Amino acid sequence: MSRKEVEDNRQRIVEMNTDKGEVTVRNPEADVREPPKPFTFDSVYDWNSQQDVLFNNTAAPIVDSVLSGYNGTVFAYGQTGTGKTHTMKGQWDPPEMRGIIPRAFCRIFDKIDETSEQNFLVRASFLEIYNEEVRDLLSKDPKNRLELKENADRGVYVKDLTSYVVKSVNEMENVLLAGDKNRSVGATLMNQDSSRSHSIFSVVIESSVVGADGSQHIRSGKLNLVDLAGSERQSKTGATGERLKEATKINLSLSALGNVISSLVEPGSQHIPYRDSKLTRLLQDSLGGNTKTVMVANMGPADYNYDETISTLRYANRAKNIKNKPKINEDPKDAMLREFQEEIARLKAALEAQAGGVGGGVGDIPMQMLSASDDGKAPYVKQMSNKQLEEVNRQLEQQKRFLEDQENMREEERERAAEEIRKKEDALARERREREMLASQLKAMEEKLVVGSADHQEAMQKEEELMKAQIELDERRAEQERALMALREQEEVELQMEEKYLSIQEEVAAKTKKLKKLWNRYEQVFASHVAPLILLTNGCIGGWTAGRNAAGFGLPFLSGLMCRR
């Protein structure tokens, strides 16, 4: 709980069982005999959870899959003031307090360093949705309204959105910090630095890999890191004027997101209302589409947040049943890496052609071939090698010295000869500048690519170790699930043995209530463990799991749609 909640003697009504992945919420106004409401997720994280544990369990598998060519999304949802921004961004210092976004930056470039014989092109963009307007946080005028477009190849995208090529963690952090300065925030009674907009930091990672056919293939993955604005009530936040207008728009877009989630999990639903808000349009592929998605749901533990907490839990409980259909994005038509590679190849070919030349040896170049054209250029200079150019330059210097030594030459002839030499020197100087420019362009293009530094054998060994560790993790999780099921069955048996009733009517009422409780638990278990059986993390080979994972600060838990082998 926050310091103010402790000072106000608020009661904690939420319990987190991190071992079982359970959240239970007690209604502070209900009869004492009413049992707490239970919810089950992939993982839950309480106030003692560490940022690195949360990241490694929930977001790291998504980041890894993006490097392999999948799309991935991590988004935080919850009531205002429950720590969504802390979960997604955290604090820069000390480093252990950093959230999912900065840790994802490190993960991306660490994984690139572990590869071999691959080129990567990494681009970053940053936008916000404020009052249903899409704004480019990296633009010179961040308040400019951008348009959403859609086509078959790219899906939904933002027209004219600024994108920067980045080559390191520091460059990526600079992009984030630059955009954060333009973010819309404001104070409310619930949160001194409340986010008044939804923000989406996107990283596009393109890589060049050798396919089974032996040729180079481009893979492109997009990572969306989303910090949603918090749902809020006017009576609690004290919102008026502009703040009230912002809150209305925020709640409308979150309501649209809830409607999309409900439609996706409702059997036989024919229409998914993605177009009801800018947020749902941009997250369209993340919900029921070609993306591996993790939902982080943050909630407050204090008694006066009961309604919002229950709402968040139900929201996430529905979201965990969404089934996405992720696939590797191979050889996309709009891949920028392909354009870079083609331009690099063209520049290299031009430089090699100029450096190699097409004529005979230096001694075969007669001086009369250097007669200048009308525009002062020697048209065949480009066909000479660098050595030939140097030889021609040496010969021109000899001619200049020869002219200076000719005392008997008429002034008119001397001027004409000197002009010829100047034209030839200008042509050579232009050619040198063009070649230097080509070399500079080539260097700049090559520097924008990030290349893995690991030895090929070492990279293969790490991949094998990762697969082995993943299999062991899967086995441990399956064993934990079996143990939990056995424990729950034992608890139910013991509870039945301990219960005594004063009358048949009391026994009937109690057992009817218990039956309803067991039926609710059955539905949760079926949704979480039976229908979607396999939790995927890196390369999909099964169905989608119900989500159960979360973030630290407030009482976050996480409902996820992640992939694993």
C-alpha cells in the first residue's frame, strides 16, 4: 500500500499466493462469512517481487521471439496509481529498479551479440494516444496529429511516424528519454504524475539469416511496449476541466479495449470492434492476431479500491482466454534491411569498379587521352583505377613543371596549355571527391547495421543450452501444476471432514454454496489449464495458454499469451 493509505489506516483486502499463482480479494463490506474471491493466472507478483524476476519470467521470452522474427507485445493495464509506469519503465537508478522497457533494450543487444553470421537492423519509434489523437513523441512538433492507415502487407500503421535506426542500448535509451519529455502527464488526487495518455514504444528488429535453401532471408519482428493510462473515477481523482476531458477519453478507450477482449473470447462472436478507438486499432494484431502478447495487470491492495481491483481481475481473466496465432514474418516486402543490403552492395560494386579500372597498366595511358571535354570533365576518368589516377596526376605535375621551364614559349600558348592542365586537375579532383563520398556513404550504411560478435560454434552451443533449459523449465512447471492440483483436492477433502452442521437446512445451504464455488474453480481451471494446454515461449508448437503473469509495485499480476517451444 502507498504511504498515504497506511497513514489513513486502510485495510489490505488482497492476498497474493506467488507459489500457486492465485489472487484472492476480500469484499470489505460483505459478511465476514463470505469467502474471498479467487483468481488464477500464469504468475502473480506481490510487493516483495523484484523487477528482474518479473522481466525474466514474463517479458524476456517475448523479446527473444521478436529477435527470431515474431511480433511481440507487452502491455500494462490497471487502475491509475497502481504502478503501471513503474512496471514498464521503473527508475533509472539504481539499475535494479529498472522496468521492462529498459531491460528489453539490454536483452535485445545482448542477444544480438550472442549471434554469429547475422546482420541486424534495429529501429525505434515512440508515440502516444492523447484524447484519441495519435502523436509522434519524437517529432519536432509532438502535438501534430498523425493518421492511422492500413494495408494488407503492413496491417495498421501510423503514417509519417518518426523512426530512428539505433545501434546500442545507449542510443535506444536516448530515444526513450527524448520521447518521455514530450509525454502528456498531470497530477490527480490518485497519482501526482499520472499518465494522461497511452504510450507505445515500438522496436522493429530485422535480421538476415541463411535459410534451408542456402540463400539469405530477411526476418522482421516488431516489439510493442505499451504503458496504458490508468482507469479512474472522477470522484476519486478530483478530475475537472482538462483533466476530466482526458479521463473521459481514457476510460472510453479502455472500455473499447474491454469490448474487444470480450468479443474475442465470446463463442460465436462475428464482429470484433477494433475500430471503436485508436488504441484498439493499434493493438489489433496484439489481440487475436499475429503477435505473442503478455498482459500485465496492476492493482491496488487497499479496501477502498475493491471495485476497481475486482474489475481489473475480471478484465484480465477474460484476456487470458484470447488465442493468438503468431508466425515468423519472413521476407516482408517493406523490409528496410533489404534496401540497406542492396544499397551497400551497389556502393561496394561502384567502389570496386573505380578502384580496379578497365584499362591496361599505368604505362599504357597516353597523355593525349586526357583531353578535357567541353564541360571541363574528362569522361573516361571514372574508368581509371586509383593507381592510374595517381599516375595521371603525377604526369600533370610534370607537365606543369615543363611549362614553367619553357622560357621561349609564347604567352598565349603557355596560357592555353596551363588551362588544359587545370581542367584535367579539376576532373581528377572531382573524381576523388566522388569516390570519397561513395566510401563515406558505404561506411555510414554499414555502421547502421548491428552484427553479432559470437563465434558460430559458441552461438550454436548457447542455442542448445537454451533449448535444454526450456525443456527443463517446462517439466518443472508441469510437475508444479500436478502438485497444486493434488494439494487443492486434499484441502477440499479435509475441509469436508471438518465441517459440522446444526441442521439439514444449514448443511444444504453450505453445500450448495460450496458446489457453486467448486464450479467456478472448475471453469477457471478449464480455461487456464485444459483448453489452452501449452504455454509457448520461443517458436509455437501448441495452443495458447491462459495467462497468469504480472509486475511489481502495487499488486500487479500478469495474464499472458506467451509462446514457448
